[in-house]
Amino acid sequence: MTLSTDRVLAGVCGGIADFIGWEPRAVRLLWLGLSFVSCGLGFGVYTVLAIAMPRPER
């Protein structure tokens, strides 16, 4: 799993969508909904993944 070139912020949701075969927009909406429900926990997880996930090869 790598960061996506189809990015809005860092490419985390796009990379996850590529990995599981979903539409990036669906992963972004799911992440946004879960972040609000979990009182912002998703924003911290997103930050950690943006740092930890490898960059795509060119």
C-alpha cells in the first residue's frame, strides 16, 4: 500500500482505495464520517498514515 497520486491532501485515502479496489471518493467520505463520529481520532490516524506510508514510485 502506497500513497496515491490521486490526492486531495496527502494521498492516504486514495492509496487505501487503490489497495482495496474502491472508489477514492467513497473512502474519503467513509474516513470523514468516521472521523466525526470518533471525535477526531481519524485525523490523527490520517496524519500517522501520511508519514508512515511509502511514496509511490515514479
